[in-house]
Amino acid sequence: MNVFEAIQKRLSVRSYLSNQVPSEKLDKILEAARLSPSSGNKQTWHFIVVTDQKKRKKLSLGRYSKFLAESPVVLVGCGDAEASPKWYIVNTTIALQNMVLTATSEGLGTCWIGSFNEKYVKKLLKIPERFKVIALVALGYRREKVDLESKILHSLRETKKLEKIISFEEFTNSYSKEKNP
């Protein structure tokens, strides 16, 4: 699967099988983070791989993160705010997206989580003060289930057309595949 296919196939998966993620797939996903670009090549990120059931259950206490208890892996993306105060969020986010796309290409599902209490997560995982928790990512094999709420939400919120999100040369010049190079 090429990168664009992974982008097209990526879904926010909220139901997981209990199957463990093979170590070679996990290693490839982690390597994708390591190879990510960063401002000044400072690599101001740190990732915690959480597989312990009790810790995953504790991480699932956020309003929109209940399913973290069932995903076999939770990736916790942290950024070093002291090493790069201006760019640690961007650096870590780029690396997390590389991980998500690599997971998709490996046949795994993911879901990006922003619903967490940072102080709680930092205490639970013993994260040093200078690091900020950027996001949690559920990782595992997708369980097929009928999620009526999700289907309704996605039918109401379609992906915007290019013309709505892209301008050409200036913000006020609408993009069109036909009239722009």
C-alpha cells in the first residue's frame, strides 16, 4: 500500500480485537516516528508504548477514550517543551501522523485521542515535567461492529471538497482543479 492509499483508508477505529500487535509491525510503526522530520532535527519527542491492561484501563477514563481499555496498544506521544518551546507540538504531531499512516499500511487500526487529563497521564506514566502529553493513539486490529452513532455522524459530516479548504495564491482566490495548475 502506498502513502496515499494509507491516507484514504485511515479510519478512527474505536473497537478493537484482543489480538496482540506483532512486534515487527510495532517496531516498524515506532521506526516511522523516529524517521520523522523535526525542527532543527532536534527530535523533541518521546513515545511511551502502553500494553499493560491496568494502565490502558486507567488511560481510558477520558470522556471519548473508553475504548483505550480494549485496544492492545496505546501510544502516548510526548513533546519536550524545554528543548523546543516553539516547535515541540508540531514535531511530535508529525511523528504521530507517520505512526498512524504506517499502522494503516500494516493493516492496523488507530484512533487519535485528545480526551485525557494531562496531569493524570503524566503521573500514571512517570513522565518528566519538561515533557507535555500531545496525544494518545489507540493501536490494534479493528473489530467490525455496527456503530450506528458513528455512521450517522459521518453521514452528516462529510469531508469538505477541495474548493472549500484550498485557495490559489491568495486566501480569496478559490481553488479549482479545472482552472488552476
